[in-house]
Amino acid sequence: MTGTYLVTGGSGLIGGYVAKALIERGDNVAVMDIRPPAPPRMSWIMDSVWDKVTFIEGSVSDDLPTLLKACRDLGVERVFHAAALFRTDYELGHPYFSFHVTLDGMLNVCETARLLGLRRVVYAGTVGEYIHGTVSHGESSLVETEPIFDPALGTMPYSASKMAASIIGMSYYQTQGVDWINTRFSRVWGFGSKRETVQTEGLMIENAVDGTTTRLENGDEKRGQTYVKDLARGVLLALDADGTKLGHRVFNIGGDIMASDRDVAAVVRTAIPSAKIEIGPGGTSRRPFNTELARRELGWTPAYSLEKAVADYIDVYREYKHEQLE
């Protein structure tokens, strides 16, 4: 592909892995974020490629002029829009800011794409867009046409803002000719998150490697798993897909391999027999993703089983500890 790829939120886990994958295959990549990857984890993940990144400091939701100028000056043709606020407790106390970051960010990216004629915008969607996402609403897998709004049900600020942003993107696609795609993810995990925001999968693995005990509740809650490296592959396919051959604009990526914390703990114990993990009962399981559209139209298939993902995380974390102890 020619031209530059822009990754908004490219200093975070999802955006960072996508930016790294693009650079490793030889593409020109720019990252727009409020700061470079945070030390020590994401900065370590990105260290081998960061000198090849053009970094633009700024907030996508607050700085449309900087976004426009960067896309124009750098010859940006395709955007992966991953900038978001993902801090549940903070969002509950600051709902206005949560909606501002997600909705104004999407508006600015779509308007930039419209004004400059960018070739593709791919949005980092979420399982939270599915209002009926738990098994209390049914046992069938979640397809992309599943309703994302139910007037009888409320939802958290994060999910509500992501739903609304998805509607904005589809409107720009249908009425303004912006080539927009939503890649929806479920339970994304992989090494790089701040220690305090590591998903339970990573927490069990890191504690097992460190020789400390993990104690978790609601261990029977099954969730669709998406290993971050599988996610990155799916996003690259969405960025590069021939739009004239796509029959859909929303694709579930990952989330079709279901596992509870109890299931993950069993895999971790197999890999690290000395792992000390205590799992309590309970939890409400989510419905699995149906990924048939992504497989058929994008050519995406997961490369990481749960066992392979756990093994890879263990290897990455051990390498990280060897090179840079926290």
C-alpha cells in the first residue's frame, strides 16, 4: 500500500499493536495521541519500531486543525481510529468527558476523511455496542446486525458513546461517501497494558511468572477472547480491503473463543504448574461473537488459540522482565 497510515490512540494497547504491525510490514505510520507510549510497558513494546513512527502530539477530539494538517502534510490515506477513554470508574464520574472524547473524536476523524478524501477509516468498536450482549438475552452468537440500542435498557457511558460513534461513522459512509468500517472487538488482552488495568488473563499469567497468588471472583463468567495480536491482523485486513468487494461495513473480530477465568487459570496452570490461582464462583457470561463476515469478506482467522495466546504472553512477559524489571 502507498501513502501513510494514521493511528489515533496509537500509544495505547490496541492502537500500539496495530501501529507496530503496520511498521513491521514496511508501511509509513503516524501516531496521534496526547502522549507517546507510557513507560515502562507500552514504551517497551513499541521500542523496536518507535523511531520509524511520525508522532503527532494532540487530542483527536479537541484538535481538528492539527489532525487536518497532519493528514494533509503526511499524505495520510488510511486511518485506524482507536483513540478512546477506557476507564470505567472515571467515566461514571465524568460522563460529559467520556462522550466528548468518543463522539467528537469520531466527528473529527470522519470530517477530516470527508474534506481530504481519505481512502479508508477503520473504527475500533467494542462488544459493548451490543445492548443484548449477555446470555440473559439469549444463547445465540452475536451477529453484526444485532441491535445496538434498546429503549427499555440503559447502558454505561463508554458503551453508549461507542454506539453513538458507530452511528456517526455509518452516517458519514452512507451520506458523505466516507469509506468507513467498524471492527468490533471483545475482551481484548495482551501484554502492554498498565499493571493496574491488566485484564484478568494477563494478571494470572504475570502473577504465575512472578510467583505470587491471584485471587478472583466470578470465575465462571465466560467471555469472548480476543488476543491483541489477532486483533491487529484483523485491523490491517480491514484497512486494506477492497471496499468495492465488501458487502458489509461492520465486522466482529475475535470474541468467538469463549473462556472464563476458571478456564484461563487451567491453561496457565498447565503452562506454569507452580501457578497459585484461587477462583471464586459466579458471574454472568457474555454471548460469543459470530465472525463469519470477517472470515468471508476480510479473510481473517484467529492465529491464537487460548493456549497459544497464554504461551505467547508468558514468553513476552518473561522477555520484558529480563530486559526491564519494574
